Amino acid sequence: MSEPTAPVGESDEGGRFWAGLALPGIAWLAVFFVLPFYVILCVAFGTVDPLFQTPTPEWNPLQWNTSAFEFVFEGLFTSGAGFQTVFVRTFVYVLVATTISLVIAYPVAYYVARYGGRWKGLLLAGLIAPFFISYLMRMLAWINLLQDDGWVNEVLMWIGVLDAPRNWLDGRASSVILGLVYGYVPFMILPLYAFLDRIDRSLLEAARDLGASPFQTFRMVTLPLSGPAILAGIVIIALPMFGDYYTPDLLSGAPQTSLIGNQVNLYIRGGQQVPVGAALVVVLMLFLTVLMGYYLYATARAQRRLGA
Amino acid sequence: MTLHPRESRYGRRELLQRGAAGAFALSSMSTLLAACGGSNGGSSAELQIATPDNPVTWPIYDDNPMIASGLEPEGGTLRIYNWNAYLWPNIKKNFAKEYGVKVEETYFSTTDEAVAKISSGAVDFDVFFPTTDRIGRLILGKALQPLNAEYLPNIANLWPSIQDPWYDRGSQYSVPYTTWTTGIGYRTDKLSTSPDKLANPYEIYWDPAAKGKMFLLDDSRDAPAHMLLKNGIMNVNTEDPADIELAKNELKSLIDAASVKLSTDDYTNLPEGKAWVHQMWSGSAISAKWYLPEGTTADALGYWFPEDGRGIIGSDMIAIPKAAKNPVLAHHFLNYLLDEKHGYDNFAEFTGYQPPLTVLDPDKLVSDGVVPANLRTSIVRESDFDTAFPLTELTPEGATAWQNAWAEFKAGV
């Protein structure tokens, strides 16, 4: 957490060399991020082929057709309209799922980092293991667990919580949020672990020496120090959750749990309104950029504070 | 736009075959990416909306001629562009052996994805499976080539009426492949009632006994069509805003009344017990027997289609893209599929979607055990096409209105 070294002058030979090393990365971003994003923009501002009804991107920004955005904004700002309902629902689901993920991920990461001991490697492998199975397969597994004669019902009936099997897949929000939490929580544990593991033990010892109780040490030293990691974890899982559509599709399939991603999918998969789907993507990205911007601002501020 | 019975998104067969995850992202993105290729679309001046009341004879263009008669089939690789699980692998294997060629099948997951690629001219498939609502546009864009009937004698094996279909008079650009109806599948072992016992069979969707086990097809045309029929609106291709509003409100009322869910995995949802009532394609009702869990027999399944035949009907076709590298071989393949035995095997052993072969009468299908006796209603008869209503293409304005209504329902407002 030291002050970053002062930027090397532009005229410096070595500086140019090091800047040159960034070129492959910049090229990569341009080819695989900027260009595809421009295509999406051109589709969103484009038209459809009159004959085949396939999207026709408008490459020239001067001739962009804004009707898809007008339609999307109308739906977003009309109370009770489809887009607004789905957008608010998505926000609520992501908020709840992220909060639950944090409550689960923090203690797990904390435990592995502080008390993992010689099991640390094994515990880490266990945390990474879910990545070996595709997200989709894991959700399909949940369908089997949650179905009428699945293990969830059997266990709940065995311990006497339920008298009869409950239909967890009947389109309830809780099942979708469970799916989101289950699917994304490992992505939150890893950055938290990486950060908690690096906390300088001498800081904690100093706190104890100065008379802080273990809880006070956690509250006044560990927790503030892990602030940027918590924020990073939230950003890492919240961003993909906003675009998720297969979790609600698989674990619910009901209209009352559909997310913004489902509306994007509906418009992009078929029909002659692909620009509307692309416009939804752009609007969602703008919204996420705001969140991302706050994250960058907050981490920069934390760096400065810690460096001071 | 209309989904196709094979637009089954998360079907297990499909999933396992494709190896899961990337499939989603890819299928959605491909529509966007295909757009980059631009299009070679021609003028839409001659575009007509084909319906049974307005059968259309599509033009033959000088610069898009059919192949000459009497040519030898090409060697090499026959490339098929199809829905997944819509062609029995043994058909490919046997055809390859008989003709000494290789057969390669590529899958698409939505009609729009396929149309985007075929119309771009960037792909050179030999055999393609279009839908009735898109074939006109593909023909006018010269993406398909006219067929030479001399290579297709087996078309005589089909029902006489379907040899001259309303969507392509004279079968100039396509040959029929399968037929189906859209009815209601239900579990006789779970429910005390059934659609045929109700004064208005479509009321079954509101049955509180099946709440949480209620499914409609995830299809912006099929699902609202049943809402229209429930209200006695027989013009299922209506574009009247009042009709669209009515269908939308009926659909919305199902959210609270039945916790309705949307899926195109009707062929597994019903036999596996996820659904007790499921709007269903007849081909799925026939396939369902393969997905019954241990201890459940086909007697537990029911399929309702209006007794007077005034329900939803559909048919599929096969065509040859203009860009085909092996057009003669492709003609032979089409004829091969129209063969009575091959068509029957393909249906009975694998797809569950019935080819319109004259030889397949309902009694034979039941006695052969292809269709369980209690699912006899899922067999399509030639006469059904006189009474039932196909979902035809809509005007762009109509299609937009329906899609937006569907999106609003799916938003769960």
C-alpha cells in the first residue's frame, strides 16, 4: 500500500519501451471489446433488412436511427411498462443476491485466509472446483435437487420442516436468487481471499498490543482494509448477474421472475426488432458503466487515503 | 417471429450434444454477427403474405435457374443445415453409404439465425429446413434455388393436397417434410379433469389444480393463438389491436391464476412431471414416451386437439440453398427423405414429427406402437389441414405489435 511511483516522463526512452508493452493489450481490447461494442451500437442504431428482416447495422454515426432507443426509453420511464418492471426487478434480485453472496463469501474467505493452515491449498482447490463444471450444468443440477422428489424436499421433509414436497420451481423469486448466489459466489470468494491473505499480520498484532479485542481488531482494522476487496467482489459478481437470463429461465421460466437479460434475449433471438434488443444492451451497459465508474473512483480514493 | 417446435432451448438432448455453455452466447451473438456480413437482399416489391386463402406461386428468376435434368449426383460432402435432433442419424449414415459420399450436419437454433446466414450468401449448405413464414422472403432474395421435379418422384408419396402447398404453390422451391398440430398435453394421472371434459377446453390453463405445473409454449405466436381460440377468435393471424390486447390480458391473467411458466421443452416437461398441463406440439406428444421416468407409462399422458379440427396446425419443408455446392446430390437427398420407408423410420425412430406420407394412417401408427392409443389425437390427418389454422407470416407492423405484447407478458408486469 505504498504511494505509486511517480509517472515516468514522456520523453524518457525507457518509458516508451514500457508503454510499448501495453500495445498487445490495447490491440486485444480494441479487437475484442471496442469493435464488438461498436457493432452492437450500429445494430441498435440501425434498421432491419426489408426483405430478410435481419438486422442491418448503420455504420455511419451521422445516420443513426434512434427509434429503438426511443422505444426502450419510453418503456423504461413509463411506470408499469414491461422494461421498467424488469429493470427494477433485475436491480432488486442482483442487490439481494449480491448481499447474500457477501454474507457467505466473506466468512469463507476469511476462514481460509486466516485459519486455512496446511489445508489452505485443498480449500482453495475446493473453491475453484465449481469452475470446472459449466454454469449451465450446475443450474441443471439444481433443477434436479429442487424438483418435487429432489433432495431438497426430501431433506426438508426428513427434518420435519415440510409436511409435503414444495414446488420450488413454480416461478418463485427465492429459487432464482438462490441460483444466482450459488452460481456467482465463488467469484466473490476468490478476490476476497486474495486480499485477506495479504493483510499484514503485524497490523493485527499492533491492534491487539494497543488493547483492541479480537472483534475490535476485525472491525477497525481488517474490515476497513478489505473495503476495496469487498467492492471488487461486488463488482465482479454484480456485473454478470445483471446480464443473466438463463438462471431465471432454468430455475423458474415464469414471467414474474424474468430479468432484463430475458428481454434482451427475446428481442435478439427472433423477429424484426433486433435493434431494440441491442439498444437494451447499450442502456444496460451505460448503467453498469456508472457502477463501474463508482468502483474505480472508490478504489482510487482508498489508494490515496492509504498512501497518505 | 414464430418459434419452431425445434427451437427447444435447453433440451437435454440438445445440451448434451452441443456441450453446453457457449451455445447460448453464440446463438444470440451469431444473429448480430451475421448482420455484419450485410445482405444481398433484392427488392421486396413482389412480397406477398401467403396464407391458405391466398396461396402464392413464387416467381422463377432467369438468373436463378433450376438444375438440368439427368445429371449425375456429385461426390464429396453433402452439407445439411438443420434444427438439432430433427433428422435420424441413421438416415445420414445410410444415405452416405448408398451414394458413396459424406454427410455433414450443422445445427441452427432459431429461424432468424438460419435466415441471417443463408441470406448472407456466406455459407454454402446443400440442404436447408426453412419455415412457412420465411420461405417467401428467402425465395425473393434468391437465397433458395428452384427444384427440378424430375429428381423428386417420391413427392407422389405425400398427401395430394400438400404436394401443392399454399406457401409454395407447385412445390417449386421446397418439398414438405413434417406436419404437427399445437394442442394441449396433460397428465391423466395427476388431474381429475381434462380439456375435453370442459365446456371451453382452453379453460384448463386456468385450472387451480395445476397451479405451478402449468406451461405454455415459449412462443410469441403459439401461446397467444390459444388465447384467441379460447375467446372464439378463429383468425389466429389477426393484427387487430383489440385482439392482441385481449390475448395479452388473457396471458397476463395466467401469471396469478396458474403461475404459468414458459418452455419449449414440452416433450420432457410433461413426461417428467414438471408440467401437468402443457401447451404442446403434437410431435412432442409423440416423442414424450421416450422421456417417461421409470414407473410411469404412456397412459399417464393425454393430448387434446379440437375434435372439430379447428386448432393450430403447421408443416415444415426442406429446400436447397442457391449457394449449394452439390445441388444434384441434394435433390437425391430430398427424394430419399420422401421415400415411404425412410420417412417413416425417421419419424418413428427419432423425430416424432410426422411426415405427410399417405401410407401413414392413424390405425397403422397405433398398431405399430409408434403412437400410444391414448395419444391418437396427436396424429395429424390430411383432413386436419382443411379445418385447422396455420400461423402465417404477419405484416411487419403486425409482427411488431405481437412481439411487443409478448415481451410485455414475459416481463411479468
